[in-house]
Amino acid sequence: MKRGALVVLVVIVAACSDGDDKSSTTSTTTTTAAPAEAACFTFEEVDRGASVAVMGVHDCEGNPIELDGKAAAFPVGGTVTHAEGLRCEDDGLVVLAARSDDGETYQAIERTYAVDDGELVLDGESGSTLTAEEVQPYYEIDCPAPGS
């Protein structure tokens, strides 16, 4: 590491439970520059399927964030053959999806959205192959709690 570089270690504990069966996660992030102001998201269950909770996305003032002109909502959860999740990164939201034919190897897609004036705008997409041991984050919401 270059002398004089700024290193910031941030430990984020995201509490996403409202007493339902959602889980809490902990993540650690290391960066070498002053962190940019991150977008702030809150989530509210707006529907429920057999294996997922459908989560509406809001800003930290409670205003719905839109996607394609409608209130944004994404499934979170899944089964042994599919996983759906969300992760906050920098100034955007990453929508995670993974599918498997055998419950051992998953084809994963991550779609990154930036927030522009209350609207989610697709900023990138990537794919990968994951093992059953690597897919767990795809079943969860991994975002810092507002104010943390």
C-alpha cells in the first residue's frame, strides 16, 4: 500500500427483520478512498409467494422508488433450485438471481441499478457460475439499515 493512502474499514450490520422470517446479515468492506455518499434504501414486504417475499423498494424518507414507471418490487428468498436477493453497493442496488437444475451448480445474474431522480436505471449486468456453498447471499437482502 502506498504511504499516505486512506484506508477505511466499515463493518455493516443490516437488520432487515420486521419479526417475519427475514434474516440479518453482516458484511465487511474495505476501501482505499473516502467513501462516496451511498444511496439509502428501505424495504417493505408488498406480497408473498410460496418461497419468496416480494419487497417494495423505498428511499429513506419512505418514498417509493420506481422501475420502468412503476413502484419497484423484487422477490427475496427461494428454494434449492432458485434464489432471489438484493445487495446495496455504492450508490445503487444490485438485484441477484440464481437458478440451478441440480441444487449444486447455479447460473447467477447480477443486475446493477443506479438511482436517478427516484428511478432505478439499469447500470450493468454480469453472470457467473456458483456452487451451492457460494449461493447463500442470493437468498437475502444485504443492505445497511438506515442511519448506520
